[in-house]
Amino acid sequence: IIYSVCTNNYKKLYKEEIKRLYTQIKEYNCLPFERVAFNSRYIKLTIINKRQQLQEKQSELEAIGHDHVCLMKKHKDSKITIKHIFSDTENEDEPKTVVIQGPAGIGKTFTIHKIMLDWSSDEIFQDRFDYVFHLRCRELKISDHENLDNLISRCSTHLQDAVKEVMSKPERLLFIFDGFDELSFPSSQATARESSAVTLLLKRKIIPEASMLITTRPTALEVLDTVVKTDQYIEIVGFLEDEIQKYFLKSFQGQEKGLRMFQIIKGNSVILSLCFVPMVCWIICLMMKENAEDGEDLLTHISTSSQILLHFIHTLLQHHCGTSEKVDFLQNVSRLAFQGIKEGKKIFTEEELWEVSISATGKESTFLSKTFFKRGPNAKAVYHFLHLSVQELFAAMYCASQASSEETEKLLNDSLKPEHRNLLHVVRFLFGLINETSQEILKDLKMFSFNHMKVTLQSWFSTAVKWYKDKYPKASYCGKSQFLLQLMHCLYEMQDGEFVTRAMKWFHQIRLSWCHLNRIDCLVVKYCIEYSDSVLSQIPITCKEMFLGIYININFIDTIHNFGELH
């Protein structure tokens, strides 16, 4: 009886400590000692217990906007909840080793935080685990000096004298290894590695009755497979559309403002396609709030797609990798992205990674994900960027910082041809990289200045306008309208009023009657027309007021559709 009372006291103290520690969380931009309430940020992520086929993964990579949102809906059929990740299935017993995989920024550590908080609050796993230990792999040392007592003690000061009691029921213990891809296995110290408590636990050479939950990026799955026998793989695929909306509602703490902000993002196909990544949602909401605090209108001053993606890359670099070789592997990743765009590739083999000095398990894997598929009797692994838009931005970074003038000139010239219109997305990002805000972010990334690109892009733009007027196929009304809209997006990404004014003098009319315009398209058109006296002077006064208004509402979109073309 005394033993039972002591054990319960230890468990109670440990749960109280965990609850206190995990009720709050440190965000990426928190000041020292600053924390925010975890539940004020947490939105349930979509977790699936099936392996995706290569073809469906490739479809997700290429889809943008509403198409991407629709493709993601298929995951509803295979969703599981956190409380069921250790539940038995129809054909198998309860798993003892579960692996959660997902790319950087998708919410793996956030999910572990939720598990720790819910367990300490008696909401999950009460009939399964007496103790749950959260071990952060980046803090673990693979050495013979790290024993099991040390591992448990590092989780709580209350358990230093209670290890024997804790270990008395090993089948009721759960060890969480968070970030297996960050675990360092020193090859030069084989003896120390094999006798380390971390290795012994993972290989079940000590307390084999205990359960394990391991999070990792997909790029480390093959290494993990050599160390751990896994009972169940599950994958975090991020937010579906409903969850993205909930994130915005919670972030802006108001139904009306949150919905308004969400509708803005729905109108930006590039950014909406990336909002399944929680870190992207966090960056977007942060930037919108900063604009609001400055007293600026949130819609008319929303950042460009280039800036949001650059913030995403910058945040990943700061919090998911070291800094010693930052420039080198940014250049390697950019080179891979450009080669893929040039050859029409979104999927890469490990050999193709090695050709540009990328290690599949190195720091560069922060920007890549990994998919396995069966080919004959063997399982193959391929790599891809988080989304095609991320690959296109990196390709633009390569053009601006490393490419020869011949390579850049060829890409720009090819982008004018209807059969290569996908290259215009890279060109748009090139324009986005040379605006002042982007330059500040790139300076933090220690990337080269891209100012030399400004003259090149301005020259290309005048060529593109001539192509639009004189050479674009006359029969392709829809294609011609879309091409014009892409040119206006380039001007918007650049955010250079002086050049936009000069560029818009080349247009005496704007024909967009074959375009389906979303809110961001309307914002782009408005931005360009504000710098065009020749177009603006010919717009009816009622329509002009909408163009010049500080808020673009749905009437503006209707007006463009109704007028069809602006003379």
C-alpha cells in the first residue's frame, strides 16, 4: 500500500509539472521568457494511417489553389485522431512502436506537445500509460555516459529519486523521440553508440515492454528502419480547408476579421496551396497582424507571394537547421530546383541529389520530402519539394544568384512561348526577389544581392509586352488574357512604383474578359491601374472609385467581369 501511494504521488507530481510546462509554448518570434497559451494556437492537424501512392503525391505537388484544397479532401477517409494512434486495428494488436512522419514545419513537435498536455490532463492514454517521456532528439547525446536513469531524470526533477518505481511497470511507459532526423549517430564511436541508452531503447535491448512514439522527417525513414522495428507508420499531412479557416479565426480572435482574412488567402492560389503547412499559416497571420498594427489596410497591403515564401524559408533555416553551411546548401537546393524546372521534373532520385552535392539526410532535407513506392520486388525512394511553388521560388533564386547569363536568358525567352507558360511562375518570383522587402530577407539568408537582375527583368518586360501585342496567337483569347494577367503579377511582385508607371504606359487598354479573376488578381489589377494614367483616365467614374478605394470587395470583381475589358 505504501509503495502504491508513493508511486501515485510521483505520477501526480510529474503530471502537474508536465501540465505546467506544456500549457504554454514558445513561438518562433517570442522574446526571451515570453510564452503564449498553447490552446490559443492549436488547431487539430490531419493525421492519416496510410501510405500515399507516388501518383497522388505528385498530383498534390502540382495542384494550386482550389484544386489543391480539393485534392487534400481525400485524406478525410483515412484520418485518425491522436488518442487512437496506439489503438489496435481489426487485423493487428495494439502497436508498441509508432512512427509519425512529415516534412519540416508540418506540426510534428506541435502534435507531441498536444499529446503531453492531454496525457497530463488525464484526457488520453490513461488506461495505457502511467508515464510519458518527451525526449528531444536534438538535445540527446549518443554516448556510453547517457544511461536510462539520466534520460528519465532529464524529463523531470521529481523523478530523479523515483526511477526504480517508474521502471516497475515497463509496459506502462511511453518514450517519445521527437525529431529522429536530428539524432546524431557518431560513426567514429561505434562502442559508445551501441551502449548508449538511446540506442538500446530504440533497438529494444532494454525495457522491451515499453512503447515508443518517434517523429521524423521522411528523409530519415530509411535510417530509422535500420534501427527500429516499427509497428505502425502514420503521416501528418497538415491542414485541410476547414482547419485552415479555423486557424485564421483563432489567430485573429474574431469571427468577422478571421473570415475576412481567410477569404483574402483563398484568393491567392499560390499561398492557399501552401496553407496546409501550419508554419505558413503562422507566418501569414503574423504579417497580416503587423500590417493591422501599423494602421494599414490588410487587404491592400498583403505581402507578395515571394515575400511569404521567403519568410517561410527563413524561418525553417533559423529553427530547423544550423547556420554554418547555410549559403552552400541554399545554393545546392536552388540548383536542384532550377534543373528540375528546366527538365520538367518535380520528383528526384537520390543520385540526382548527389549530383548537386545534396545529402538526402543532410541539412538540405529541410526543404525536401521523401516518398516511397514499390517497383517490382523492390521499394524505391524519391524526393520532392514541399510544393511546386517552393521549387519555383528556389529556381528563381538560382537564376538570380548562380545561373549564367545564357541560362537566365534562355529561361526568360522560353517563358514567352505558350508551350512553356509554366515558366512564368518562376519569372514572377524573379520579379519578387528584387523588391526591397525581399532583399532584406535575402540579406539575412546571406544570399548574393540580386540588384543586377533588375535591368535584365525590365528589359525582358518590354520584350514581353511586344510579344503580347504583336506575336501572341490571335486566336488564343483566353491565353492572351492570362499572359497579360501574369505580366501584371510580375509588376505587383516587384513593387517598384517608378517602373510600374513606365511599364503601364505601354498599355492603352487591358483586356481581361477571358480571365476568371480572384481577389488577389483584382488587387494586382488595381495596383497596376493606379500607376496608369492612360488606362485610369478612360474608366467610368463609378468604376474608378472602386479601383481607387482602399478596400476591394466583391463588387469590384463583379465590375471587372461586367466590363470585360478596360479601355
